[in-house]
Amino acid sequence: MKNESRLIVVLLGGPGSGKGTQAQIINSWLGIPQISTGQLLRSEIDRGTECGKSVRAILEAGGLVDDDTIGGLISNRIGMSDCIDGFILDGYPRDIGQAVALDRELLVSDCLVVIALSTHLDTIVRRLAGRWNCTYCGTSYASSSSAHSNTCEKCGTVLIRRTDDHEIVIRSRFATFQRETPPLADFYRKRGVYETVNGMRPPAKVAEAIAKILRNTAAATVSNAS
């Protein structure tokens, strides 16, 4: 890994806040990979590993996977060659323990920016209850979008409904997120890398706000380097 400044973008937000959509947009802008904890975990489930069997039971009950499991998957992924210029973390870290673990993976020269997408529970329930997902590339579709074709527009894989996209599970996941988020927000706010964006606006508007943050971050990085 080259010892130059990498851009590390952390997207925080509750279930259905649009982290995955915004991560894909940032990827299209910057060419750095999107790393989704959900997709890493679903890959373990799909491959039928022992880790995957344990993860399936936890997720279907609306729980959260333990830090050691998540941390190991993240560490392996960000050590790959396509992360040499930076990466986007979608859904990680979720608590202080994971944030500290992430710090150990970063270089002193890395440029870290944390963007939290604010959401409202009732909107999230409506959004996720109608969501369809591609198990291959991770793309999500609203029930009113191209999901009616039953196949992903990007790769042609058959779309499915996730087992954790049901109202009771969604509310449980959201409650857990709300309980664990304030300490994490304070952790990054004190470091001066924490920004908040209204995630309830249309995706294009959310992307505009994120683009502004990233431009300001880049400008500040250049200024500090000079």
C-alpha cells in the first residue's frame, strides 16, 4: 500500500437511510470502492459458511453482528489492492468499539470524512417495506421502480425481498441504531470530521449536499498540505 493520502468516506445512517445509494454515487464520482457491511455479511450467508449461518439468525431477529466478526471482514476487504486510493464505508463503524478498530486500520496521512444521513422512522418503514434487492451487486429498488421486472437492471440477477425488511424487524433495527449513534457522533464530532445531511430528501439532492462536503474536504486537505 502506498503511503499517500487516501480518502476514507464513512456513511452513517439508520436502515433505509440511503447509504447504499449514496455510496454508489460517490463511487461513480471518485472510483474508490464501496464497502458495505451488509453485502459482506450476505456474501457469507450465501456461501453457507459457519459465519454466515450465525449471521443469518442474528439479522432475521433484527440484531447486530458482533464487532470481531465485522471487524475481520472489513480489515480483509480494505486490505485489497482496489482500496489503495481510498474507500467508502457503508454502515461501518456502528459504535465506538468499531470506530476505534477502524482507526487502527488507517494511515496517519489518510483523509477521513464522516457523513451521517438523518432519517425519520415512519418514512423508513414505508421505504424498506417495499424494497427489492439484487443479491449479486447489492442494488436496491423501490416497489414502484424497475422491481416489477423482477430482475436487476445492472446485472440481470433475480431480485428478492430481504428477510429483515419487515416492519417489526425494521423498527427493532432502527431503535438499536438510535441507541448506539449518539456516542459515535460525538466521537467523530470532536475530531472535526463529522457532517450531517438530510437523508429524507430525493437522492439527487442528498448527493448534491455530499458533493459539497467532499469538495470542502478536498480543499481543506490541499490547504493543510501546503
